[in-house]
Amino acid sequence: MRVPLKITFRNVRKTPDIEALIGKQTAKLERVCDHIVSCRMAVEKPQEHQRTGNPFRVRIDVTVPPQHELVVIREASEGDLHDRLPTVLRGAFGVMRRQVKKLTEKKRRQVKTHPEQEVGGFVSLLLRREAYGFIKSLDGREIYFHRNSLPAGEFDRLEIGTGVRWAEEQGEKGPQASSLRIVDKPGFRTGT
């Protein structure tokens, strides 16, 4: 993933096999939607002293711009106490992939009535001190922008995942954005 995956293990030994499985499942998730801005996981075994079974709990929390947070919690129930951790992980990621796929299909069907309010991409990298960043366009391209591409004071409002539109021009090192405008900030919805 372009955005680092944050994993917390509680009462579960972190092994190279488990890390490799999580990496493989995360890559599958990113193939469904390539503009995920954050992915956090918790892998735990809440009942360490249980006599029978192997009750694992997996929580996956994914954020997709502009303001969609998807959460999957997969925990042991009576029927699956004996499931091994890889099985629980695959199940949790399978449910998350279906949720992300449903969301991206829904977003593609939405009718946009105001072209000036359409999101053309999302801020994927922001380097405040250096006064520049990159946009991931909806067609998957990375486009450079500079603080001067925005109206005064707007650069400070940007966050990873902010929906933007822009005019594109060819710079010295490739495409770059000019006349950059914020269309939709995470947690903020423009008119409906």
C-alpha cells in the first residue's frame, strides 16, 4: 500500500508468515481500490487462558476519500473457535474487499451535476515544510502541485485524502497541477 499499514498485535505472536499473509491480503484490497488513504489493523487473542479453542479477533479499519470509513471486525463465535489465525485474517479481508468494492461501484454510479464540484483526485502526499505535494488522480496518475497552485491560505487546509480539482500542465519533470481547488475535505461534505 502507498499509505503505511498500521498493525497492532495483542497476545498474538507476530511471525513472518502472518506478516506475509497480511501483506498479500492488503495488496488484494488495494487492487479493488487504489486510493485508500489509511488502513489500520488490530490482531488479538482476547482470552489467553481459555482451555479449548483458539479465539482470535481481527479488526480492519480502512479510510477511502472523501470521508468513508469502513470497519470489519471478525471475532470467534461458538462455531469458529477452532479457526486458525490465517483463516480469520482471510475472512476479515474478504469481507473488507466486498465492502470496498461495493463502495467504489456506488461512487462510480453517482451522477455529477456540477462539473466545477467534481473531484478529479485526492491529495496522496503532502510535504508542508517543502510547500508541495502530490495528487492521485482518479485514473491513477501522480500529479505534482506546489503551494502557489492554490489560493492564499488554502494550502494549510489540505490533508491526505482531500478531494481536489485542477488544471493540468506539463512541467519540467512531468505533469503538474495549476489552479488547484479544494472540492471535498475528509469529514466535510460540500452541498448535496
